[in-house]
Amino acid sequence: MTSIALDIAQKKLPDLIEDVLLGGHVLITRDKTPVAEIIPVFGLKPAPVFGSAKGMIAMAEDFDSPLADFDEYSK
């Protein structure tokens, strides 16, 4: 968690929000006393990037073949 004085936070708000969007938390202080906290809003999810898992998933050639463990049940 980042702690920052109010007067500095006012000047760096866009940077602080960017840090929060990356998963951080910001504690804003006035006279070294915590007065506010900037945290990410729950429920916001990044948009999926279609094709981002391309080449990461492989399926076995015999994927849909019957399993040997079930041979006795198929007779």
C-alpha cells in the first residue's frame, strides 16, 4: 500500500489511479493522519483479448477414444 500526502496526491492523481488499476492501494494522508484510500472497484474486469491463448493449449490425438479403465463396463 502506498501512502501519500494530500497535497501531493492532488498533483499526481492520474498516476495514482493508474497504480490502483494495476492492483495497488493508495492511502491519502493529511498531517500524517489517514483521511482517504483509493482502491480498485470490484466487478471491473479487463476485456478479453481474443486469441491471446493461441498455441498454449494442445489436445491429444486420442482425446475422444474410450478409456481402458471402462472396458469392463462396455461389454
